[in-house]
Amino acid sequence: MSVGTPVDPGLSSGAAKRGSKAPGARRGRAHSVVADGQPMIWLSGGALAIGLIMIIGLLGLVLFQGLSTFWPRSVVELTTARGETFMGQVAEFDLYEPQEYEFANLPGALADVAHAEANTRGGEVSRWQLRTGNYEDTDTHFDWISQLSILPAGAESDERTALADFESAVTFPEWAVVVERIEKGRFYGIPAAFLEGDQVLATDPAEIWGLFEQHHDEVRDLFAEKREVEKEGIGAVNRRIERARLEAKSVELERGVESPETAAAWQRYESELLVMEGEIAELTEERQRIEDLGTRYQVRFDTAYGTPRTLVLWDIVRAFPANRIGFADKLGIYLSRWNEFLRGDPREANSEGGVFPAIFGTVIMTLIMSIAVVPFGVLAALYLREYAKPGPLVSTVRIAVNNLAGVPSIVFGVFGLGFFCYIFGASIDQLFFAERLPNPTYGTGGILWASLTLALLTLPVVIVATEEAVAAVPGSMREGSYACGATKWQTISRIVLPRALPGIMTGMILAIARGAGEVAPLMLVGAVKLAPELPLDGVFPYVHPERSFMHLGFHIFDLGFQSQNSEAAKPMVFTTTLLLIGIVVMLNVVAIWIRSHLRRKFVSGHI
């Protein structure tokens, strides 16, 4: 190398020795984009973006549909070319391809116009779905109204020269009232008379509505009082009767049918039964008195179908003139519906009313599952990581645990039904509840067996997470503990477990997220369509673990696939799904907060 040739200080000695060959070689070789990994970066980023878009889209759909379910909508009325009148609330709008017979039923000139307009839209025309209610008149809750069949407001059928749009065909009756009933779903009508018994008190819609607002709260209070008499009065007495019968039956099984003790027990039962039947008769009279007071007020409505209907205020949960209320009133109705949804019992085949029993069942089942799965999962992981010697057997166990996570959930349900209910539960019944047989106590589905079944389902998640957390604890901490004279268990309990707790909580969070949304196993081991009575006895938290329960996941399945009218139940499906997601998020947030607190306490302070 000549003295005047400058040398790049960044070049290595080998590059300096090669001199001018290195730049020429670089220019002669094409730069590889693949070697830099840029395609994989874009591919990974694109996959992440697609995944986020899918998640955000799903959550956005559930959020929008769920939050809009309870907002009160205006009531419309329209007449078809065949003279049919419909009144209801618009639920949905879409485009569809009409059949040829629908065009054939139109007047000649209009048929050509309809064909031409449909062709401009690719053969499609508009249609609207109305929630028409009045099930006793229509035998349905919804009706699809095609653009081909509607008339502009005030027009005659033979006057149509073009297809009418929805806005020109509907009217908004001023006194159209939406009535939410205990049974038979919603009702739409115009107030015609307010009655007390057989006496007509008012016929003007404004006066009728004033009397309704005056007396409805009073009637609902009477309805709640009747429910209290049935539940806390008659129901409590019936439970006392059943307990007395079981006590006598227990003496019979213990002492024998012919024993004096058995005869005395049954005699005591008969005397107590006479007293309690007298109490039931008094409570029944009180219930009838309350019902007579509550059913004396009625409202007669004119309907779009020409059939007047008289509704008892006793059967009306909520009513409002949809086209006369402002934003503040709509907001009040919206919040009232949410309050009923979160705190009330279901009604109308679960498609209306509240879901509080399902909320309670979901939370209690998830908590019991977490209490059951975490100790067993942690102990199993500790043994595999700290005590078991590495070898083929331990490797086989780990493989089995990982494979167990891939077993279909319905298999766990079948196992839970067979082992917990039919074997373990039936044995408990034989030993401790023989007087109740052949009616099972623990030998059938219940919230305890459902929780244990889901604990088995989520056990692999906790084991794997705990193993990883325990393995992450530095070995130097263990060695330091041993050097100070600590035993194996002292090291695990005071050094390893505290620092592994955040990872254990991560496993618990994953278990909650997995278990709270499972449905298939619950259908076999305890979840039912309707169980308004909570699995409680006395003051919380005494939970009856043998009782069946409602679950939000099963409730969603029932609404979507077992409801008498899937269209009527569809809004509730989205709302219940939103609620279930919210509960799972809430439970996870609590667990994450605990995990963060543990991490700050046991990890951050020892760095």
C-alpha cells in the first residue's frame, strides 16, 4: 500500500489488506432484500394488523349492537297495496332479490317500473323489517315489508306509477304507545279508553296516559308485593314442609318402618303439616287480595289490525308514547331498561327482562373454578419442576398435560357428568341424603360440579404457566437460600413461590378467560335455561353448590338457537355477549391488578 493512499479507519485489517478489491466485489454482488428480513417484517406486521382489525371489528360490532338494543325508537305505521296496515318499530333494512310472482302481482305499468328500478340495482329492491309485536293478533313478532308492496301515505293502490320509498309510505301516529308486557312480548296500539273494573274513566288519549302514569307505579308495587308473598311467604312455608317430611323420612330409614320412633316422627310431621297448610291458606288469601287490587285498572287500545285489545296494568312492565317523548325521556327509558337487564329476572322465554341470575351464576362459577384450579395446578407444576427428576416419565407427563389442553371441551363435560354427577355425587346422596332419594341432591348437575369440570379443563393452562414462572426464578436465589441453611420447602415457599406469583396469576387470568366463556361442558353438568332462584340460602355467601344455575354463555346459546323467535332475541344476543365480555374483562383486570401488586412487592424490590 502506498504512503499516500488513505485508509478508512472503519475497515478491518483484512479489508485494508484487500485494498481496492472489496469495493469492486461489493458493486458486483446484488444486494439481497430477503437477507435483511424485510419481507418477513412486512408479513409479520401485516398479519398483526389483520388480527387487530378483526378483533376491533368484532368488538365494535358487539359494542354498537349491544349498546343500541335498549334505545327507544319511533313507531311507524304504513299500509300495503293489499290493504294491510302495520304498526311497529323499524328493526332492520336491507336489499333483496324479489321473485317473479311479486312483480306479477303489481299493476301492469307499475310492474315495468319496478323491473326497471330493480335492474338499476342489480335486480334488488329495498325491504324493511318491522317489529310489529301484538303476538295474539299476528302469531309473529316481526314482519318484512317489501318496497314492492308499500303505498305512499294517503295514496290508493291503482294510483301508483313508481315504487314508493319508505319515508313517503310511513306515518308517525302521535299517540302510538309501545307496551312491554310480562308475557307475549311487545304490544303496539293507540289508547282508546282507561277502565277501572267495568267503569270507563277516560277516552281521550292524553287523559288516558295521565291516568296510566298515575296508577302504574302503584300497580307495579302491588305486583312486587305479590311476588314477595309467593317467594318469602308461600315458598318459605313449602320449604319448611319439605324439611319436616325429610326429617321424618330420615328417622324411618334409620329406625325402620315399624319402629315407635318412626310412628312418632310421622305423627309430628302430620301435626306440623296442618299448621303450615293453614299458613299457606292465609298467604294465598293475601295474594288473591293483592291481585284483585292490582288488576282493577285496564287500558283499551286500538290496534293496526282492527282488533281492540284490553290490557291490564298488572301485566305491563313499561309503556311509553314513542312519538311524543324527547331525548331526556328516551334516555330515562334506556337507563331503566339497562337497570332491568342487569338486576331483573328473565321473562318471555329469556328474550326480554333481565339476566341477573345468569350474571350471578357466571361470576360464582368462575370464582369457584379459580379457587379449585390454582392450588392443584401450582402443586402439580411445583412437583414437576422442583421435585421430579428429569427423565422419560416426567417428559411423558408434560406431553400429556400439553395434549390435555387440546381435548375438546365437550369431552370434559361428558367426564364431569359421568364422574362428578353419576359416581361421586350419587355416592354422596347414598351416604348423606338417602331420605331425598330417588330425587338426587348431588347426583345431578350443579354449580359445584360445573366449576370442578371447568377446573379440569383449565388445569393445563395453570400448570404450564406456573412451570414457566418457577423456571424463571434465578437459580442463584435457590443456592443462596440453601447456603443459609434453608430446607427445600422453605426455599420454595419463601423464595421461589413469592417471585413466581406474577406468573401464576398470569395462568389464573388465562384460566378465567377460558373457563368463563365455555358453554359445551356446562350444558351437561349444571347450566339450565331458566333458574331465577339464585343458588343461595340465607345470607350471602352461603351458596348451595348442588343447585343448577344460569350462565351467560349458555344464555347466549339459548337466545340464538333455542328461542321461540330468533329475530326478536337477536338484539339480546348482542347485549348479553357485551355483558359477558365485560364481566370477563372485569375479572381479568382484578387479576392483573393483583399480579402487578405482587410483581412490585416481590420482584421490583429485589433487583
